[in-house]
Amino acid sequence: MGTEYRVLSDELRAPRDDTSAVCADIIWSLVSISKSDKTSLAIDRSKVDEAREILGTRTIAATVDAALDEVIRLGRRRQVLERVRRDGGLGPGPRELRRLRKPS
């Protein structure tokens, strides 16, 4: 009887016996738990194609992931701009600068 191999990923293969099968199942479970969630959704393919060109991605999953990263960065930029508007800038204001420049 030859050795049976079980594919763990595209690059990793392990011999299949009782001990290695249990280890392989545990490793496979851990890998699959840590992967991104899969979901179904209705999506406008023309928007995906346009976003794919802009983002330089190749797959729908990569495009959606990159687009979500961009939205998160946009949200952070908006927070900074709101702080600038609210506080009059990023650094200390004129009153705080005068206080900091006074000799102790």
C-alpha cells in the first residue's frame, strides 16, 4: 500500500497516517478559522471592474478588501480633518504656544 497524501494547502502536503491525519486536521482547522469569512452578495460588476482598475487588484475578493481598506483610511482622514476644523489645527493653538514659550 502506497502513502496517501492529504493536501493542506497549495504548497504544503503531509503523509496520511493516523497521527499525521489528526495533526493535519487540526492544522487545517486552525488555518480555516483564521481565513477571512466568506459571504454571498449581489454586486455591480461594472463597479467592481472600475474599482479593480483603480486599485490594481485582480480578483473580486481582493478588490472588495482593498476598497474596504480605502474606506477605512478615508474615515481616518475625515477624523483628522474634523479635529483640524474643531481645534483650529493639529498643533497647539496661539494661547498654548505663548504658555509653552514663557520661561519657567
